[in-house]
Amino acid sequence: MKKTLIPLMALTLLLFACGESEKVEEPDVDAPTVPALSFPTADLACTHYELEFRWTTSTDDSAGIIRYQIDISEDSGFGSIDFSDVVSGTAATFTLEPGIIYYWRVNAMDGNSNKSAYSPSRMFYTEPEAGTNTLPTIPEIGSPTLGSTVSGSTVELSWQVTDADGDELLYDIYFGAGSTPELHTSNVDGNTLEIPVEAGTKYYWRIVAKDAQQGVSVGQLWHFNVQ
């Protein structure tokens, strides 16, 4: 009888031991916080082409190692990237081209490959190379006037720009319902543009003037309401 009980007791203890599972540590799925862009500031005209980009430090509760990816593009939608790098600090330096409008953004990655969302992008531009060219004047608003209310299904945007050199000017129009409007129409050769609008919407717009010598002037951000 004892010979029968011993194997049964051993089997019971074995099953009990196998039934106990070690606590499995939960995987880290928390991304770092989104970094905030510091420099260059929005709409900055940069006279130096070797430019240091800076942003704030992200935090992460789990993985202590944080890296940052910076993207710089001539495309506001970042469909193509002109410059990109992954760094461990909160700054990176790039040598840019003169007379170009750029957009930049940064995100953060922790040691477990969790990525934050990208920061809101910023626009800036580099001045053309020094010479006899005079930049176009900063675009001035025509209509709709700043903060005005209009009606109808279309609106005609108008603006004024002059160029001391008499250069032919082209305009990029940034337009949208958000406070960071994207490029709507490029290389407009006049100073008016008719755009469809929807009732009950607040619109923002900006004009970028370009001359034939790579001179660029960026207008202020304007807005109006459609009743």
C-alpha cells in the first residue's frame, strides 16, 4: 500500500508545481511624450544655411533611452523628405539650400521602439544668397479683410505685393479650416484667387511671394468667417 501512495503523492506535487506559473511582465507599449519644437520658430527667415534645430525633451515612464527623429521637407505633407536623422539629444544641425521654404517636425522613440506622434510641423525659409536682388515686400491683405464675415459658396482672396527690382512674382496660397493651413495652390501669377468655401466655417490663409531670383517673402496668417 505504501508503494502505491508514494508515486501518487509525487504526481500530485508535480502537478501542483506545474500549475504554478511565474508572473509574466507586461510588455512596454507606452510611447514617449511628443516633443515640442523650439528653433527655428514659425515663419522665421534664416540668413544662415547651416542651421541648428532644437526641441524639448520627451519623457517616458518605462524605457529610459529616448531617441528623436527629425524630418525636414519642402513638402508641407512630408511626402518627400529632404533631410532626416535620428539622434539621442535634443538638437541636430543641417546645411540647407538658400531660397527655400522648409517644414520640419520631430518625434520620439524609446528603447522598446515605441514611437510618439510627430510634433505639429513648422514652416521657415532660407534667404537667397547675397546679391543685388531685393526681396518682394511682405504680402498685405486685400480681401476678405482680417476677421471679417462673408457669405456665399465662393470667396475671392486678394493681396498686394511689390518688388523693387520689377521682378515677375508668383504666389503660393496656403488655405484651410485649420490654424496651420496647407498649400492650396502654387505659382499663381496674379494677386487674386477664387476659392470655394462652406457656410459656418472659419478659414485661415497665408500668401508666400516669390521672385525670379529665389527671393521669398512670407505673409502673416489671416482669417475670416463664412456665415
